[in-house]
Amino acid sequence: MWNHLLNLFFPKSCAGCHSLLLQDENVICTQCRHEIPLTHHLTMTENEVFQRFYGRIPLAFGAALFYFHKKGIVQEMMHQLKYKGNQEVGTMVGEWFAAELQQVPLLQTVDYIIPVPLHKKRFRERGYNQVTTFGQALSNHLNIPYNETLLQRKLYTKTQTKKSLLGRSDLSQTLFDIEFSEEFTGKHFLLIDDVMTTGATLEACSKALLKIPEAKISIACMAMAHS
């Protein structure tokens, strides 16, 4: 009843196109949901995520749910999530992706879901990590623990969106580290992020996690950049 009254006086808008949501719509409207470009990575033996990391890290599994295009629906959704505090986007995408990932037998061996971390200063500036609700939704639906303390970001940096691939790669190698105990030896980690571009950040995170003996790495992103 209260939700109905709130929606009556403060109607919610679509995170993709900003049209008013109908009563049975959640976060994005039906039209945007049908128009979102899906990767269909789970139908491919060696998808684009695997290809992106080939020869860089030993990846057990990798996938993104959406394609990210400039000025597209997914870009607007990610902007709403990352800069406008609309964390319901992360929950919605996590629930959507979890339904797909439940069909992947390999992920039944995952021990922990690990988010790409924010530096403490960035966290204070933004007030939240944009992948938290995504990771928590995956955790709830896949029944896998969510661990946001194992992997740490050591350096505070400005945005990397305008850096070259080489510059990003060099910088990312110094960004992340871990402190771990024996209980993490031999574990399978599902590393998650919002949008994968060059993959340099995810590569650096993976290499930090691979300091753990016999660790296994998989990657799941909400979206990946696509030309």
C-alpha cells in the first residue's frame, strides 16, 4: 500500500529512457528491457570475455550480460547506477544475470564473489561501490558468499576512461593487493565489475587474487564495451 502511494506521488522513471514506469515495471521499462543489447555469452564456448583475457590470465569462466554502446540504454543505466545513486539498477541486473548464471555448471564450484574495490577516498566521495548491489543480488540468488574485504585498492586515481590502453595497463598493475589466510587457498573466485573496457583493471585484480595458491578466477560483468 505504501509503495503504491509513494509511486502515486513520486512516480519512478526508467533508468534507460526516463519515461515513467508502469505499476508492473521495475527499474527499466518494458521497451528498454526488450531493446537492451544482450551478449549471449553463455551460449558460446569461447566468448569475447575469454578472448579479451587470452594469454593474460588463466580464466575459468567469463561473461558479460549486456553490450555497452555510447549514448545507448546500457550507458544511461550505468550512469544512473554509478553517478546518480540508483543502486536498484545493480540489483535488477544482478537478478537478471543470476538467472542465466544458474545454468552454468562450472559456477557451482565458486566459493566467493569478489567486487572490483574502490579506494577508501573514492568510496567516501561517492558513498557506495556501484557494484555492491549487483554482487549482493548474485550472492543471494546463487547462494555464494559476497566478500568485499579480501581484495583492496591501494592507490587513489583519477578516472581511467581517457587513458591509453598501455597507460591503463601499467597503472593497474600497482592498484590492487590482498591480505589472505590459508582458508582461501585453492578457492574459486568470481570477480565482478560494472563495465569492462580494455580489461586492464580486471586483469590487475585477477593477478592480485592469483597470489593465493591454487586460486581459480572467473569474471562476470554487467556490460562490456562494444564497437
